[in-house]
Amino acid sequence: MLIEGVPVIKAGIIGATGYAGYELVKILTRHQEVSIQFAASRSHAGQNMSEQFPGGPDVPLIKPEVAPLDQVDVVFLCLPHGAAANTAASALEAGARVIDLSADFRLKDAVSYKEWYGLEHPAPWLLPEAVYGLTEVSRDMLPEARLVANPGCYPTSILLALQPVMAACSADAGPIIADSKSGVSGAGRSPRLHTHFVEVADNLSPYNVGQSHRHLPEIEQGLTLWMRNPPSVIFSPHLLPVPRGLLSTIYVPIAEGWSEDALRSRYDESYRSEQFVHVLDPGSQATLAHVNFSNNCYIGLTLAEGILIITSAIDNLVKGAAGQAVQNMNVMFGRPESTGLIP
Ligand SMILES: NC(=O)c1ccc[n+]([C@@H]2O[C@H](COP(=O)([O-])OP(=O)(O)OC[C@H]3O[C@@H](n4cnc5c(N)ncnc54)[C@H](OP(=O)(O)O)[C@@H]3O)[C@@H](O)[C@H]2O)c1
């Protein structure tokens, strides 16, 4: 099928009724060059998305087992880690390309996956070919990719913030410290005690502080793209009493001789031509209001006592999940990168 001479991308979504899946269906519904062939959910098959989400898109839900994987160009997996890898293998075998929003293909090392996620990797033979889909960094590899590992939300905010500064980072002046706060949708739609309204409202809770959150090895792996022996990372996430949005404040020890202007030039060089990454003027800091409901990342920079303090904000469900997945799809299929995405 062609729309104005451009072939339509036939897409399927599995895990469509989770928060990331719902956001993805909304974006794909308004994407002029995509036709949703199926949206699958175990618990709500037979219903329509609009029954699950008031005002949501008019898309019927089918069972994942009957999803016609061989009739689509791309399958998006919006499933929990561990549940995505086998479906990815089946979709690839059926001839579809895969964008996995879970953590199943983000870590290159199956041993590290087992250590952090507590299970044997279900499809380790696919790890070498998976492209880590931080679009601004991996753009050149996406057109050939069959399998894309969409980054985690915290790593997206942190790696985009760190990429330009790694050349100026002092490797022996102590760790990089990332203090991050995320809205509650980051924990998914299944109700749990710690995401219960009464526990979250009027509260701010740190969790997995230090070096124990599963996104840490993903951040560390990302840093090795830019520095052979990067400093260690201390990463302290917090649960914010808002539905969506994520802000990381990151402290980076800087090598001698760098001024704030010189550091700022590195960010300008890296992101001047990017549509979704915006570096704020001196004195301005990134906030959730800059980014929510958009695919943008806003970055603020301040140098104090040899430490670069970076504030980096994204919408965890858009740039941190479904939006970046669509950005990756656009590049994979040779479409303008921002198609379907609110800039
Ligand atoms: N939320 C975020 O901000 C965010 C950001 C970046 C990445 N991610 C990642 O994206 C994935 C989805 O996240 P989410 O927040 O949308 O989670 P969620 O709201 O909990 O949704 C997960 C979906 O997967 C389905 N599912 C659950 N367990 C399953 C299983 N064992 N086998 C097959 N299907 C299962 C569920 O629907 P049915 O049971 O109806 O099929 C549910 O709709 C996760 O891997 C998450 O880590 C999330």
C-alpha cells in the first residue's frame, strides 16, 4: 500500500495496553506513513483500546498468540523484560524487524543480563546483532538493523546528557553522580504497593540508591562508547508524585582547563542539528514542563568548582520509550526522523 507514493510501514504492537504500549499506539495512529496491522494484549483481547483508555484510539486488541508476525514490517515489543526476547526471536524468524522497548537486548553480555535481571537470557544468540537505539548516537546503524534495543528511560536522559562531555571528564577525580527523578508511569501499569496513590502522593521516595538499579550497567555500557575507562557511576533514582516526566541532575568532574563556555561549545556541536535535543541558555535548567508529552530532551549546564552540573529532562513514556521507538523506526525505514512525533 502507498500513501502519496510512499510505501506504508505495516506495524504490530505487542503489550499494547501497558503505559508504553498505549503511548506507542497513540503515536502510530497519527503517523501518516504507518498502518497498524495489529495490537495485542493477553488480558484485554477482544476489547478495543478505547475501552481500556478513555478517549483512546479506536484499535481492536487481539491475543499475542494469533498476532500475524509474518504480515508486518516491524513489531514493537512493549513487554516486561524476560517476556520480550522469545517473541523477538519469533518475529525475526517470521521476517519482521523488531523494536524491543524492554531491557532484553540492551546489555551486550548475557552474563551481565543474568546478574542484573536474575534470569538466563532467553535468546542470547541475538545479542550481538541488537543495535542499542539511542537514536542520536546509533543513527548510522539503524537502517540495516533487524533488532533494535530501545534504551531505558533513565539511561536515555543520562547518556544524552553525558555524551558531549566525556572528552572533558576527569577519569580520576571521582565518580559521575546521577540523581534522577521519574513520574510513576515509569513503573508500569500494574498496581503495586509502592505506586499506590496514597504511598506516592505528597511524597518523594529514593529507591535502589547507589549502584543497585538495573539501569546502571546500561549507563556504564553506554559510556564505554566514548571513553575507554570511564569513571564509575553512582545512580540514585527517585519516585516523583507525578504521572510522567523524568529529570536527571548529573554531576561530572571535569579535567583542568575547561571553562563553561568551552564545555557548552561541545554540547552545541553535538546537538546543534538535532531536532529533539535542546541545550538551554546559561542560567536555565531543564524541567518536566519543557518535555512532557513530547519527544524532546532538554539539557541545562552549570560549571561549579570543577563539576559540570547537567540537568536533563525527558518524558519517560515518549523520548524514554514510545517516541524514541518511533524515531528509531523512522530511521530504520528511511523516513524523516520526526514523522509522527511532536517536536
Ligand atoms: N513505563 C516507562 O516509562 C518505560 C520506559 C522505558 C521502557 N519501558 C519498558 O517498556 C516495557 C513496557 O513497560 P510499561 O511501563 O508499558 O509496562 P506495563 O504498563 O506493565 O505494560 C506491560 C504490558 O505487557 C503485558 N504483559 C505483562 N506481562 C506479560 C508477560 N509475561 N507476557 C506477555 N505480556 C505481558 C501486559 O498486558 P497483557 O497482560 O494484557 O498482555 C502489559 O500491557 C517494559 O519492559 C519497561 O521496562 C517502560
